Amino acid sequence: MSLEVKILGSNAAAPAHHRNQSSQIVRVQNQTFLVDCGESTQIQAKKFGIRIGKINHIMISHLHGDHYYGLMGLLSTMHLYGRETRLAIYGPPGLSEIISLQLRYSETSLNFDIDFHELTPGGSDVIFENPHLTVSTFPLNHRIPCSAFLFQEKPKRRRINKNVLKEEIPPVHINALKDGKDVLDEEGNVRYSNEIYTLPPRPSFSYAYCSDTKYDESIAEQIKGIDMLYHESTFTKEFVDRAHATFHSTAEEAAIIAKKAGVGKLLLGHFSNRYKDLSPLLAEAKSVFKNSALAIEGETFIVDE
Amino acid sequence: MSLEVKILGSNAAAPAHHRNQSSQIVRVQNQTFLVDCGESTQIQAKKFGIRIGKINHIMISHLHGDHYYGLMGLLSTMHLYGRETRLAIYGPPGLSEIISLQLRYSETSLNFDIDFHELTPGGSDVIFENPHLTVSTFPLNHRIPCSAFLFQEKPKRRRINKNVLKEEIPPVHINALKDGKDVLDEEGNVRYSNEIYTLPPRPSFSYAYCSDTKYDESIAEQIKGIDMLYHESTFTKEFVDRAHATFHSTAEEAAIIAKKAGVGKLLLGHFSNRYKDLSPLLAEAKSVFKNSALAIEGETFIVDE
């Protein structure tokens, strides 16, 4: 199992230089999450082979238009294509009202249900949990309430070492071994030693999406040691004053957060229109945190073993 | 002077086959109108060399998303690019509330003013008038209130025939001649005969935008003899039942309206996703009304002498 991030839009504020506005697909544990949904996300999804019917969850970080103006169009297209599967939407207070108002005036009743989960401004919530995965939020430092999303696979079970355990044994014993226990015989002696018959669990992966935010060291505390971090990097450091004034970050600041948190890899995004060529942003981040990459349209980033 | 229509989006319901949703630019008498604004209109405008700062007026025919989901993104980009010029928006009841709600949650105060003109559902209004041009609405026959837009240049003045009138004469006399009067001398005799010294006015052009609507003969009454008509043609006639059920028209029905009204030219648009190849729609319309054309992305249609 792996964790996969596919970038649908990388630009801040307005589309420019053939870059769309924020949106990405996160696939993990058989769940498909759409994270932010700038205008034209449905077109980008089609361009990059994403089947929108597979999306189970849509998360909107905040209510600046470059992060959600594609949502109504996407919902309409899901409806037109006959979707009947429930859809979970996670967003700030106001998003539900914005959706409802537009559906009301178009006299449209969607043929699928929406489970709307309102995010707590300034809060940290577990918004999704199943036996394999937790998705939680924590607050970013932006002009309006904005949430980061943290995807964490739960610890996995030990694996049967099939090179050693060659005979068939009852499922109850398999489960005991996977749970890290020894299997005993009727006299209470060890029949199958966990140490011998199992291998360590596969690693659990983690990913955080942090957009939009000014530089804030509390972010590093929230994401200690995660495998991959998307952190906005709207400007190069020469525009640090502009970054602070607009509650955004420079590429260097994104890299400092990545370094402080000790993450595995840093993805840069939410680029200002002033950069047609993004290489200065990448170079700036790499000078602080080497394993940095530009999260541009169509790129896929996979965390696996 | 001419009247020019530039197509930014031609598809119904959802984007497909590299076709965007309804939007077009109408340029007439130094005014630039954006008529409908489906998702990604701002990207289409850029692609086809339209400077969005030049748009004076935005008209939204109705509140189905394929006709307005690009509006908020366009307004945001105008704001980001520093627009300060007032913008007129004409739309159905509800549109103003939809815009205000989204601006409120994004805590955005646009740096230009919007003059919002609410269209009367089922009504006919003059929504714009200056000495040269009138734009009016009339009702279409759709599932929710939907307005057609009719652009009519006012009758122009007669022109001085410079081949005959070679001397300089006072402006008051020029104006009298242009107004169709003779210029008299002090004794009351004809000094400059209008018939001799002027040429007939240049023609005045007219254009109507009719989307979305089921077949309705009252439309033909509203647009008698206009130069150019855009009429939706969502389906071919084999799907006439579906067209009626969804309050849309077939290409044949659009052509019948064009023929009954005696218009100069018919533009077809708002194509269903089921048509990758649009030639059956064009052929069907042409069999009834020869001067028909597909109003697809990037095409420009000009009415002039």
C-alpha cells in the first residue's frame, strides 16, 4: 500500500502560465480525497485521467475562491453523470450555505446525498477515521480561517512470514500472529513463535496539506516526522514582506518548516502569478531542505517503501 | 461600425470534447458585453485574446450553473488585476445574493463597484440604453426563469457626402444635414439640400442571444428581421422528446425559429455532451435555414455592411 498525491492545480489567486488554482487528489487506503477545488478542477481531473466518480471525500481548506470555485461545477457534473453514491464534504462554516443557495436558485436536487462536515475555525478535529486511516485538521495562520489536513495511516499489523509458516493454520491463529502474539498449543507451550513466524508490519505513511498560511512554527509541531508535506510557497524570499502582509509563505519558509519538522519530502505549491519560471522557488527551498519538489499540474508523488 | 460575437464556450451542462460551457463576448458601439459565464470563462478569455479589463457589462441569462459558475472567478481576477472601473451585472433574482455571500465569507471587498441590475422573471426590460444602442430582454421558455438578450443599434444619422459638400460649413448646419433637414439661407431658400449633400445612414445591426429555451414561437415574434440570432440547439431532432422534457431545443427547431423570424444568420450552440461531432446538428439546421453556423470556441461572427 502506498500514499499517492496527484496535483491538479498549483497556482495562487488566479490561473496563469497554464497553471490552475489549488487542487489535488490524495489516494490512500482505497479512499480518494479531493483536497481543495479551484475553478476548472473538473477539467483538470479529466485531463489527468482522474475519474470523478471515484472521489469519496472533498475537503476545502478555506473560503478564498482559488480554493473552491470549482466545487459547484464538479458537483453538477457528478449529478449529470448519474452519481448516486454519498459524498462527504469537509469545509469551513459558510460552505454548506454557499452550496445550498446555488442549488436552490437552480432548482436542482442532486441525485446523491452530501454528508457535510463543518470544520471548526481555529480547531483541530479528526474528520475521518476508519480502521486503517485517520484524517485530522489543525489550524493554519491565514487571513480567514484555514485548515491543514493531515493524513495518517494507522500502525499496520505484523505479516505472516510465508517462507517459514508453510502449513495451513486456522484463521484465529493467523490473527493472533498478526496481532503480535505467540500461538500456544493445548499444554500452553509456544506452538508458533511470533518472532519466528511473522515479519514486522509494513510502514504507515503520513502526509500533510498546508495551504494557505504565513510562516508559523506551530505547523512544524503538528507534522513531526511525517513522510511528505505540501506547504504553500507563494513567493521567493525577496518578497517576504509581501508574503507576511498577505498571510502567505516564501519557499524558504516552507523549507524551514519542513526541516524543523523533519519530514521526508516537501512539495511546493500555490505559486504567485509573478513566477512564470518556478525554478527560483525550487532552488530557494532546496538550499534549506534538499528533498523539495515543485507540485505542478499532472505531477504524481508517491510515498511507499 | 460592426457588431461582433466571439464564442468562449459552446457546450451544455458540463465541459466535454474540449468544449467549455456557455459564454460569449458581444462587442458593439464601443461596449464589450460578456454574455453568460460558464466555469473557466476567464481561462477561455485569455486563450482567445480577450482583455477582461475591457468588459463593461456581464449578463447572466439564468441560474443554471453552466451559465454562471465562472462569474466569481472572473470577478476575483478582475479585482486582483486592479480593476477600478465600475462593472454592470445583469442577472436573475438570486445572483446578487450568491455573489454577496461568497464575497462575505472570503472577507473580500472588491476594489471596483458593481451596478447590479436584477432581471424581471418572465418580463421584457430595456436593460441598457445610450444614444447608439439598446439592449433589452424578453423571456425564454425554460425550467427556471431565463432571459434572452436583444442588442439593437439605434437608427444612425445620415452622412455628409464629402464628394459634393467640399467647403467648410458651421457645425450647426452639419448637424441639421445629418438629422435629415435642408439648410436654408437668410431668405429662407434652400442653401444645402439634404438630398444632394447627404448619403443614407449606415445600417443599424441587431443580434439576439437565446439560451436556454424549449421551442417557442413567441421568440420569433421578438426577433423579426434581426441580423443575427444565437439560438440554443442542444439536441438533434431524434431526441426531440428529450429536448422538450428538459426545456431545450433541437437544431431543427432553432432553424425554424430563425426562418419564421427572417433573421440574417443563425448561430447554433449549447451542445449536448452526446455530440462529439457537431456536424449532424449543423446539417439539420441548414436543411431548414441555410445560413446557419456552429458557434464553437474561438469562432468570431461579425455583422457589418
